[in-house]
Amino acid sequence: MTDERAKPGAADEHIVEELLTRLTSVPNDARSFDVTVEEASRLYPVGVRFLDRVRARGLCEEQEGTELFERTDLINVELFLGRGAATMSLRRFWPATLKRVQAPAPAGYLVEFRAACPDPGHPGDCEYSLVLPGGRQQVRVERSASERPIAHVRVECPTEWPDLPESAREIIDELCGVTFVRLPWKLGHVLDDIAFVRRTGLGDCEAATKLLVKCGAERGVPIRQSFGLMLAPPFALKHYWPEVLVDDVWVPIEPLLMKAMVEWRALDPAQWAPYRSPGAALWRRAVEWWDVSVRHNGKVVEASYRAEVVPDPSCGPSGQTHRLVGQ
């Protein structure tokens, strides 16, 4: 059987060319250039032809004889082509979850924390430190070099949220000309990503969140930054989003990504205006990712998450319960 991904059409060619033209506005000193050609071919299903297009735009760098690419450039190409696991979460699974969970009943999820031992040669079991609804806790699990579950959390998310005031809607409207892309980490944590969004019309969820928080502070509209998980069963993705204070309730919003999902035809614009809250599929955990980082014997480790919808959350008074795998 022929792999259709190897045969890009004219529409794909145009989409990628326009995208790469805009991505050249990302300064090279913001890029990490840490993905080899072999890793690019294995991890990011963009195809040889589009990898050549990335190369032709100068979005690669040679270090000690090895050609390297910036991973967010490759993620953006696969995102705009509709390929890859992360793309499936954004363009298929999260929209499906938003359409599935219906008011007035809260949406219930079972979230699984997963991690692999970074030092499988150490003696004894692994001791992980996790931030759970009751605070940071310790859990011991059998040592394993492969990724395994270390905790399960049952989460309940409201499906009904207050309407946003006109003052908040006017701020959200400022994002109508911004295109969702993934930006390099360094652009948001070393350079000025807010200025970049305003100058180029390109932004990711973290940059758009910072911009809305800044605009809210300038106009007296209370908007805060949130970090947590986008619940897109079977996945749960680390994510930033803004929240607006309305009648003593912090209302989650995600206008940039909602706009993108409408453009991808994953959501109906008549039902999913940028002012509508997707809070039924967002689990707020902190302001910044490092506040809820998973640690192994005191050192921060990479963790992944999975989620499933449960028909009856049956959660406690706080709306969230948890169970440690090691207990």
C-alpha cells in the first residue's frame, strides 16, 4: 500500500511554504537546534520533501559536522499538515472531548501520571515527588527504566461557566489576527515573546496567555496565568492558558487555540466562539510548570500523562481525588 503522506498535494505545499516564510521571523538565537536528521525523520512525520523545505529556508544549523533542526519548526510543519501524535491531540482528541462533555453535569476524568527512572542502576525502589490535589507527596514504586504509571488522579471539571464581560471580550479580540504556532522555549523565557507576538502575529499558548494577562493589567481586567493539563483522552498535555475573574469565579479561556480549531474545522464557529470557556477539559494545577514538576530522588524528571473520561466522577468535596500507584 502506498503511503499517502509521501505524496503532498498542492495545498500542502502552499501551507508549508507560507508557514516557513512566517517562521523565519523567529530569531535563530531563540532556537536550540538539537534534532538530528535521523531524529527528525523518526519523531516528526513531515516527510523528506518538507524537511528539504525547512533546510532550504535556512532553519537548520551544522554543528561539528552534524546537521541539526529546531524541534518547534518540525512540530509546526506536522501541525499544519495534520500529522503526528501531538497534532492528533490538538486537532482531533481535544475538540472531540469538548463536544462530548455536556452541561450541566461536571466532566469526570481519570488522569494517569507516568515516568521512567532516569538512573535505573541506583539501589532500591524509585521515590517520586508529585504535586497532587492534597499537595506535594512522596510515592515509592519498583525501579523501572521504561515509563510506567506512578499515580492516578480523578479530576472533576465544571461544564458551566459565567459569561465574559465586554471588557474581557475586547481584550480577547486583540488575538483575532494571531496564528497559533509552537515557539521555542528560549523565546518565552529568555527573550520577549509578548513583543514577538505583537510584531509577527505568531504565538503559542504561553505567549498568548502572557499577552492577555498584560493587557488585562493595563485595562483593569483581572486575568491570571494558569498551567496544568489539557485533557484530551487518551492523552493529557501540559498547557498554559489564561483565566478571567467573573463574579468571583476564575473562568478558563483559550481564544488562540479555539480560533485555530475552528480554522482546522475541528469545531463549529457557531457554537465555539473565542469567548466560550473550554474549562470542561482543562485541569489547572499551578501558575508555572516547575511548581508542579515531577521529581525523582529530588531531581526534576520528564513526566507524561494519560487521561480517560469517567462517567461518574464521584469526587470528594474538593472536586479532585487521587490514588498513588505505590500504595
